[in-house]
Amino acid sequence: MNSIFLRIYAGMLSVLVLVALLGVGTLHLANEVRSDQYRERLARGTFRLMADNLAPMVEVERRRAVAVWARLLGIPLKIQPLDEATLETSARNRLLRGQVLVQQTGPHAAQIYSLIGEAQQLLLTGEVQQVSEQLARATIYLLIDELIRYPVAEQPQRLAELKAAKQFGFDLRLVRLDEANLDIDQRRRVDEGDTVMALGKGGDSIHVFSGMVDTPWVLEIGPLYQMNPYPPQLLVLIGALGLSLIGLMVYLLVRPLEQRLSDLEGAATRIASGHLDARVPTRGSDSVGRLAAAFNAMAEHLQRSLSIQREMVRAVSHELRTPVARLRFGLEMIGDAESEAARRKYMDGMDSDIQDLDKLVDEMLTYARLEQGAPALNFQQVDLDGLIDQVITELAPLRASVRVERGPALSALDGSGALVEAELRYLHRALQNLVTNAMRHAESRVRVSYQVGQQRCRLDVEDDGPGVPEEAWERIFTPFLRLDDSRTRASGGHGLGLSIVRRIIYWHGGRAQIGRSDSLGGARFSLIWPRKQG
């Protein structure tokens, strides 16, 4: 799958399927828990009532009462010690806390346990085959048996007390026959002592009515609701709807992303085919937008590097042509020389041309190394005073008519003097190139000065020559640039010295700039870089 949308959608689908499986298991577990709670709620009041009635009885009376209830209710009942029951620890703890325990034994059957008095540790057990119907009959029988022991006027109050004390899971009330929500036939059956079950409004519940002999009351139980489990179809529907919405949202989010990545791919293809001016629209500040900006920066750097390389090839070819031609001319003249002095003159000229070629190759290699990437820099403490004196000593004899002198020196106020952090070899090369360039164009004087502050330091090289036109300040550091070809050739140089200076100070985290010297009137080249390297 090459489409980002399909990949994301497939991942979301896998997650949704996993969630659906977990949901089905959770739904089944939830239905099981709800079923247990439903059965316990129906059986709670009835079995508590029986257990509480059995608690004050002696053993013979208990046996007789359990036998009568089992025969009348159709529910097998028995009494056994709590220790003999095969129950788990959690079930025993629930019984000891006064709860009624219901354990399902079939689709509609259950085993029901209730503790008879905490001190006696006896357990009342009943096997119910039809939980709702049998428990409703048992509840009616037990409640009527309890209520008829009280005067008619007190029976509603007693029913309310039983309802609160035994925590029945459904409503209980006493109504008069003419107030009961029954039709004529149902009222006749209730009046005859029969038990009637009637559907509630909506048909989702059942009310149970039973008349109490020799009283005006009808005992109403309900509504009794069926336990409706959560349907799995609902989960499937929700899953399908969620999948559709997720797919739509992922598509709307990924589609613009795919389009932008497609633009990026197209630009890369165009650059690979030679169209180096291809660029990608940078929209937004997200990761794709940053990728597009980085791609454009890379393309610009690549275009600039290739342009510089082409320019270097053309410039090197041009620079090599002149000394090679002079070498060829010198070889021809040596063959035609009539004296040893003439041959020596031509050989000295050829040696000078070879040195010129060697210097050109050295500058080309240095510039290429600095231009392609970060060189291996070994930053160390450099004393600017010692460095300037060394460069002046090396270069002053090369042109006797030009005096190279020290200018103003401002040291740091923290007592460290003129110590700065730099790569000694490259900083020496940069200062050497600037002084050489100044001596080449100076009339009589070149001045070298420095300033060392708390954060940054600065080197200035000034001369009293004609200076550099202001419109050329921006391109003076361009490789192989010559503002005056004839003068440059006459004074030497290949147009790489200032370019090397710029790259050296760039890798020191600083900048090179040019201006006009206020004191000498010529050009002033300045190097500014951090005093301490990170």
C-alpha cells in the first residue's frame, strides 16, 4: 500500500476491529453482571423475609415451615450449615454481609442462598426454575401471611416497613379492588382469591395482583421488568458508523497531506532531472511545511554549490591557461637560448609560474574544503598580539615599499588580555590573506588592529590604497571575483583569498565585512566572531 490514506485507514480499521472484539467481550460480561443483579434484586426481599421468619424458630419449627413453603410455592427449599455449602470465599463474605446470593444454574433457573441469622450460621437454599414467576408467587404468599397477622388498618403501614427493611427489588403496595388497574374479568378473578398477572403500560412490564381474604385490600407487586441485555447488533451498528466517520475524517485530513507530499515528490523529480530552480510551496508550519522549507533550503544550497563549482571550473580553467602558456613559451625559449644566462632567466620564470600554479591549487583545495562542510576545528586560546606580530614578520619583507604596522589594541577588561578562542591555523590563514590583499593594493601603509570585548572580538586590516567601491562591497568575497583584472594580474592573486577568509570566519560563528578606513582612506576589512566558542 503506497497510499498514506490506505495505510492510516488500515491501521485504524485494525484498531477498530480489536476494539470491537473487546467491546463484544465487555458487552457479554456486562450482560452477565446485569443478569446477576437482576435476579438478586428479585429474590432479595422474598428470601430475606423467609430467613428472618425462620431465625427465631427452633429446629423443628424451621423444618415444618420450610416443608410447607416448599410445597405451597413449588420451590425446593432446605436448611444447611454455612460451613457445609460449597461456596467461594467471596460468596461467603457476601452472605455474611447480609446479601442474598443468586447463582445461575440454567437459562431461567438459579440457586438462591440467604443467611438465617448471623449467630446461627445457617443457610436457606432454594432452587428456582422460573425466577420471575415463582418468586412473585412466593413473595405474595409470604407477604399475605405476614400482613394478615395485623389489623386491617395497620396492614399498609406494615407493608411499608417490610418494603424498607427487606429491600425488595420492586414496588409493593396495597390498593382497594376498585382502584386496581384491572379489567372486569381480572377483578372477578382477584375477588375469588386468584392471582392475576397484568401487563403494564407499553407492554414492557408486569404487575401481579392478589386479593387478601377478609380484607378490602389487593396486594399489588410491580412493575416487574424483564432484564433486556444489550443487543450485539447495537455494537455492530456503532462500530460501522464509527468506522465510516473515522474513514471520512482520516480522508479529509490525509488528502491535503498526500497532495503536499506529491508536490514535494514532483519537485525532487524535477531537480533530479536537472531543473535546479524547482521549489515546493511552503504552506503552514506543520511537519510537512517544515519539510518543504528544508527541501527548498537544500535545493537552494545545491543550486548555489553547483553554480560555485561551475564558476570554479571556468575560473580555474582561465587561471591555469596563463601560467601554462608561459611555461610552454619558456620551454620554447630555452631551446632557442644562446647563452646560459638566458636559459637561467627563462628557467627562473618557469619556476615562478610553477609556484603560482602550486599556490592556486593550494587555495582551491582550501576553499573547497571550507565550502563543502564543517572542517575539523580545534579551538584553543589564541593570543592576538602574538598572531599579529607573527603575520607582520612573515609578510613585511615581501613588499619593502609598504609598511605594515600595529594599530590600536583594546584588550578585555576581565584581565585575560588579548586571548580569544579560535582555530589557530585557520585564523592565521585568514589574517595572512587580509594583510596580503591589503599590501597588494596599499600605497605605503597597512595597519592591523583589534578589539576584545566580553562576548565578541574584532580584527581590522586597513590600507591607504584606492579602496573598494561601495557597490562592490556585497560581492567582494565572491570566489574568483576581480574588480580590476589587469591590476590583479599585475599584483598577483587568483580571487580566492577573500572567499577563504569569509568561510573561515563563518566556521568560527562570525562574519567578515568591508568598509572604508577613516584614518588611512583605503579599504578596511573586519573579522568579527564570538570570543568563546560553544
